[in-house]
Amino acid sequence: MYTGPKTTNYGLIYGYDTGYGVANNHTNTRFYPGEPTTNYVTDSSILGAGWTGSFSLIDSTTKSFQLNVNSFHTDGAGWRSFMWDMRAHTGSAVTISATIEIPDDSPGDLAWVMMGQANSGGSGTTTATYLGYSASSERYYKTTKNTERISWSGTIGNTGTANQPNGIIGFTVWYNSGTNNTNSFIKVSNVQIEKKSHATPFVNGTRSATAGLIDLKRTKNIDLSNVSFDSTGQLAFDGTDDYISLGDDEDFDFTDGILTVEAVVKFPNSWTSGDQYPNIVSKGGSAGWDTAGWSLFGFRGWPSGSDKSWGFALRNGNSTRVASRNDVAEDVFVHIAATLDTSAIKLYENGVEVASVSQLYKPEANTTSFLIGKGPSNHEFPGDIPVVKVYDRTLTATEIKENFNSLKNRFNI
């Protein structure tokens, strides 16, 4: 039975994988709950305008609700709004997202579900509030009975007039062919309201700075408070002040001279920071030699120069051993790995060995932090690093190849 590419975990002491993928290869893994954020959805909703209906909590953990419409006009039409109040955050970007299910056993014919902000009613009150009335940009229509994830983003308004939303965020449900006093209903789950312009994967409650990304070994907290995020909620190292720090952990000293560090990286095609040695991963010893240690770096040499490269640097006293790979591939994802043992440093790019140098030195113990995205004092990296793994042993060429094969389709390598 085919089980897919193998991933080498023996000797892994730290790693993260955001689950990011490109093009049609996008995958989500359990290791990336999402960008740190606050979910403003409570278990109680403001029951806004519409003919009679009801709201019931199905499950708090998954923020699942049933929204009922049970009062209908003589022609069988009826509607109801179900909302949360975000007016205190006027001017902020906001996204509401949810999984919508139209059950087959719901009486009547679903006309549509609208998602967005309220924009009419008594100057911003919930009385007679209706969602999405002002413009198509303020609403989301759903007219099929399949289950799907939908989202809406906008800016929180404050006036509540017919042409300006007022920050009451939620759903409007409309049914036709309904029967009075009989519930027609939809189910919504994984409901999120975030003060962001994009939806991130659902996780109940608030994601703290250490709850957005999980160490593959489940032994270390990953603090994302110093990292930026792109429009999809993925890590984005800006080359200025973004980095991840795991502190001065003895796991990362490697004073025995045995180490493998691996990453999936996208190098930018333009870069203006003026820093010639941005670090991908480091523990002391950045390429600028701020202190003894080791680093996996990119762009050794000025960005505009002919010697742009990535590599592994090792410092012990005044002795330096650097293995490097010239001709950095830009604006595409690259799988890179460096192995260190007592006789050589080897570099691998996309599963193939591309450089090797002999070395007689080992990393020195130091008190600097283990960092991703920068060196000990600066050397910030301006690019994407969706995968990082560190091992306390030297992986074989076969194992490096296996790790590459497990990731290459996701990143169109």
C-alpha cells in the first residue's frame, strides 16, 4: 500500500511546519492553528431584525449554532438576522468567517444567507437591523444546500444608516415557502470574528502569541509576537525586525559537532535592507560573526553582487568554516539543508548535495538565543520560511532526499 513520502523524525529536536502550500497543492496541517488573534464570537448573539426566529448554541467549543426562522409572510417568505456587536471597534478591519450547512431536513426553500455588517435600523441600534442592504460588497449570498466555508471582510462602520454599515456583524437568513410557527433553519459552525482583513484557520477562543504555531516535538513554545503575517495569515519575515526566538536552550549548542538544520525558504528577488548576511536560523555565530556559534544564512554577499548565495557558517575562536551555494533561486520555494559532523559540512538543495567542505572545529557553547529569521544582533531575513527542522544528528543523503520528497509537491519545487 502506498503511504506517501517518508519524513525523517529520528533525532528531531525542534521544528515547525505552517502547513503552507502553493497553487493547487495547498494543505493545512494541525501544526498551524493560525495567526495570533482574538475571536470576538460569544456564545450569545444579538437577535437582530426580521420576523420571529430563534438562536440556539449547539457547541461552544466549535462555536456551532442553529439559526431558525419561524414566522413567514402569507407568501411563505421570512427572514431573521443573527449578530454580534463590534461597534466599539469602529474603523478597524474585520473578518467574519463560518462553515455554513443547509440541512436537508429544514422545511421551506432557502433563498439566501447573507454575511456582513448591519447597515440600517435606528442609527446603529439592532432594532430593524438588516445585513448587506447597501451594496453587493457588504454581503455574501449562499443559495445552495452544500456545506462550505465562507467569509466576509470589511471595515467596521459606525453610523448605521442605509448606506453605511454600523459594526453589527453576523448573518441574515432568508427562506421562502415556509410555514408559520415551523422552524426553517441553517447550521453555522467554526464561527470567527477577527479584527483583521483576512480569515485565519478556526481555533476556539483567543490564539496567544505562543498558540499560533506548534513545535513539531511539542516541547517548546514558539513566540510569534515578533513576526509579521501576510494577507493569508502566513508567517512573513520582513527583513527589518521580524524573528522567532526560543531562548538560550542547551538543545541547540551542538558542541559535539553533530547537527542537521533544514528549511523551506523563498528568497526575495529584491532586497534593500543593506544587510549582506541575513540569517535563516542561528545560534550565535551569525555570518557577521557577532559571537561564536553557527548559522544557516542566505545572501552571503551584497544583494546586487554576483556572489549571492546561501550556506552554513561555523565559528570556533578565530577559525571559520563556511560552506556556501552560489546562485540563489529567487521568488520560488527552495528546500535547503546543512549537515555538520566531525569531518565535513555538507549542503543540500532540493534533495541534492551541492557543496561540501572539510572542517576541524565544533560550535562553541554560547549564551545567545536560538533564532529563526535573524542573527544574534541583526541580520534579519527578508523572505518566507514556512518550514524549519533541527536535528541533533547528521542526516544521511537518503534522509535529506526523503524530507525533500515529502514537501516538494506542496511548494511546486
